[in-house]
Amino acid sequence: MPWKEVVVGEVTWTVAPVAERVANTQAWRLVLSCRCTGADRRSVWASTSLQSSSRSDLYAQADRMSDERVQALLTRHLTPAEKPAGAPA
């Protein structure tokens, strides 16, 4: 079951939070694992600026993210060909 589902253009994406260890530190960084549904299945890893020394705190921060923020992060990580018309480059 996806954590969130967001729509970018006409494509629905299922999103799951992932904690990634930051090199040479005790910190964890939130990365979003995004997979689109439909016939053209592909995935995108969208890194965020959220970090914490605790994975559980990081996931708690992720739970407070709005759908709009998740959608904006995903849109920023899409290639120009995948972005909907009018989306920021």
C-alpha cells in the first residue's frame, strides 16, 4: 500500500518514504520512492532536505508533509519530457 498518491500532469504516482544514511555522519535523509501507475511504469528517487539523527523522527516529519509538497518535490525530479506543461523547469 502506498504512503501517498499524487498526480503530476495526467500521471498518478505512488510514493513511499525511505530513510537513507548520509555519508560520514550519524544523520538520516528522507528520500521519496516514486513509481507511476499505468502502462508506462517507471520510478524516480526524489531526495528531500529533511534530515534527522533518528529514523523514526524522520518518518514522523515525512507524515507531516502535504500532498502538494510531495507533488512539488516529485515534479522537480522529473526529466523535462516527463513534466506537465507549465511546470517549473
